[in-house]
Amino acid sequence: MQTRAIVSVLGDDRVGIVAAVATSLAERGANIEDIRQSIVGGLFSMTMLATFDEDATPFESVQRALTEVGERLGVQVTLQREDVFRYMHRI
Amino acid sequence: MDITPEEIVETLLMVEQQNLDIRTVTLGLSLASCADPDMEVMARKVYEHVTQRAERLVPAAEAIEREYGIPITNKRISVTPIASIAAASRASDVTPLALALDRAACEVGVDFIGGFSALVHKGIGEADARVIDAMPRALASTQRVCASVNVATTRAGMNMDAILRMAGVILAAAAATAQRDSIAAAKLVVFANMVEDNPFMAGAVHGAGEPDAVINVGISGPGVVRAVVAALPRDADLTAVAEAIKATSFKITRAGELVAREAARRLGVSMGIVDLSLAPTPAKGDSVADILEAIGVKRVGGPGTTTALALLNDAVKKGGAMGTSSVGGLSGAFIPVSEDAGMIRAVRDGALTLEKLEAMCSVCSVGLDMIAIPGDTPVETIAAIIADVCAIGVINSKTTAARLIPASGKKVGDLVEFGGLLGRAPVMDVNPWAGSVLMRRGGRFPAPLSSLRN
């Protein structure tokens, strides 16, 4: 069963954000199914829909790796299960 | 991806800037199997049962927090009203049961455990009396145990003897913790129309109609609602205000529904209810009072406050009812004084009085909540305040409650400090013209005509 999760990056725009996040996901066997980038409320925002197999890669390990990427780049990177957004924003 | 970046960022900002959280994931546990004639054995059974059944509660809730990115502020436990199992033993001292609950709560890492409770709306049973009389000592000698007593229902009317007795218990609990700003009284609530599935403290119990174990969730999010109201134009009409609150409440409730389902699934227990109460915390911006002021009241307690609160409460329910089919618990905005920085400010400014709080509780949930009053307030006066709140609940077929703290040695204007989520409260003035003769009459206030529905 593939887990669907949302990666979101918030912060100041800079070179290499997409590359670093994508590399970290690829190293853990996560597939990027969609990617969008925009400026929301003055903040650079990038969101991705990633899918991965939790039996092979635990959710927590992907989350930890992305947090480290965020710390390195000075932006906030979060990984959340997709359900929370579907629940809150869709009837 | 059918979720837009705007929706994702909105959710993140709700958490980071507007204090969106799930206020509590509460595991309800039946203690029916723990009843035993030997008090020591019963206390051991209670400890073992709670620690075994709740062992995974905190780790499971913390994993959900991490994976979904929604903070869960409190993990708690509610249990069968303790008087119903205390009846199995003839031991005069039931404090060992409170101590067992406290140790169990500490062991599994929850901050409060509710259910040192009795239901006496129609009469005080022998075991009920033992539990009620033990409350001051039990609450003073434990950290995490919460107590509650139901003294009135719409079906039964009001047990006036129980109300007077509880006023004495509240005074005794406050006196027993005089050195700690009378904190024991902050863990004791008196109800009319108590509900069986309330996830919030201090009044959480696991009712007789519940399964053996159940997950109940209390939503939160005053900061989110305030931000939405504050973003509206100042001339937006009240329909627009209600609409904005309703839409936000839907989102908050959906987060609660998801957490409730997921917690129940991971713990292998039934999902119970989602409680739609907006619950403030002492944190800046996480205030129900601030919402009322954003709607347009100059200072909470001023004329217009009850209208604004009624609008808020109704819109939250309408949005929430769309968000979950399992609405339950208290489901009404909380207006505790000590836990809400905006309420404290209003008391200090002289805008908010006990009488106005009583009026406000007629249109929302638990009424006189976390209110510090002078420690020398007479027992009849405290009883009369409780009776007034109960009368509103009984006549209007709704839950009301009082959590009063007669702060020992303190006078009007002094500050009591409880710390943490219980916050701090300025001691409020009490009307000296209380119905002392009324309260000494005792007996039962008959069930109202509106109770005859069959």
C-alpha cells in the first residue's frame, strides 16, 4: 500500500531547494507525483505530493530526513499524511 | 494533487500562527470489572486496569501529532464515576482509589484523569456520600485526579441538599490546598445535566452507557476563529460573520474527526465523539474573549457579549455538525476566566462580572468556570451561585456547571496562580445579597414541566 503524503516547504526562496528535497525523497524510494510552487502571503511555498511504501521506508524516517534538509537550507520542510488536508478542505 | 498549495499553507499557518490544536484525546475506560469488597484490592485493580488499557495512549497520540502535523495538547483518561465501584466496598475511606488513579495517570503519562465522581441529582447514596466527603482530601493529596458531581438534571430537578453539601466540599477542598492557591477546587466541578462522554476536564467521566473503552476528542482553535473574524471587513454583517465562523469550524472539526478515528484505530477501541467546544488556553491569541471582541464587543462582559457568544456558539455547532456525525460531549464554547487571557483582562477592567458570566452560560457550555472568589465567601452563597447556574441548565435542558475557587486568604483583586493550562485568575467580587434562607431550605427543586416529554 503506497502512502500519500504532502511535502511542504515554506520560507525564503533560494537556489537548490527543489533539488535537495527531491534528492532526499529519491534516496528513500519516494516518488514525486505532483509539485507546485507559489508565493502565498509573501512566503515562498512549494508543495509536493509524494508516495512511498511504508513497509520499506517508515514514515518517520522520511520525515526526519526532510527536516534535516530544511535545517540545512534554512527553510521549513514538513511531511504530513495527505488525509489531513482532504479531511479539512473537502466535504 | 487535488489539494491546492493555498489550502496546504492555510493549514500550516493555522497551526503555527493561530494555535490550532486538538485540545484533548481522552480515553474513556470502564472500571466496572475493578469493583471489589476489599478497598486495597480494588485500588490495585484500578491501577492495573488503567495502566494496562492506557499504556499505548500517549505514544499513539504523539505519533498522530507528528504524522499529521496537528498538535494534540492533552492526552487524558476518563473513568467510570468512582462512586459506582466504591459501592462494592464498605471501607469508610475511599481515598485509596484516588491515589491509585493518580499513580496510574502518572505511569501512563497523562496530565489529568477524570472520574472521582458521583451522580446525586435525585439523592445521595451511601457510596456517593463517601466519595463526596473524600473529595477535599483526595484532590489535595493527588496531582492529576479530577472530581465531578452531578447535582441536577432536567428529568429529576435539583438536589438542593447536594448543592449545599458540594458548596461545603468546595470550601474544604480550597482550604486543604490554601498554600497552593486553593488548587484542589480547580479540579472539582459541579454539574447540571452532566454528559457521559465529555472529554474535557475537570468534568470528564466514562458514563454507564459507554463501551468498555472509547476515544473521545475535544477540538480547539479559538485563535483560528479569531483570525478569520478579524480578517473580515469591520462592516461585514453578522450573517457574514456567522458564515466565516461556520466554515472555519468545519475545518477544525474535520481535523478532530480524523484524529479521533485514527487514535481509535491505532488503540483498537471504539471511536466515541468529537466535542465541538472551543476551548481557550492562557496562550496569547488563543482566547474565546478575543473572538467576542473581534466580533465587535468593546470588552467582554459589556452589553452585546451574550449576543456575540450566542452567535459564535451556534455557528461553531453548525459548521461542526457538518464535519462529524459523532458530535457529543459538551459541544459549546468554554468561557473559563483563568484559562483565557482576554477574560482575565476583562475582569481587571471591570467589564466582566459574575452575573454577566452567569448570563453567558445560558447560551454556551459550562458556565461559571475557573472563577476565583474570596476565600471567606459563605457556604450558602457558594451554594446559591451553583444553584443559579444549575437552574439555567435544568430549565433549558442543557449542561451547565460551576467550577468555583474560593481562594483561601485572598480578597477581591488578588491573583491566584495555578500554572499550566489552568492559568491564573483575579479574585472576583461576589454579590453579598445571597439567598441564604433559600439554600437552607434544602429538599428537591421539582423537575420542570418541560421535562414531561413522553
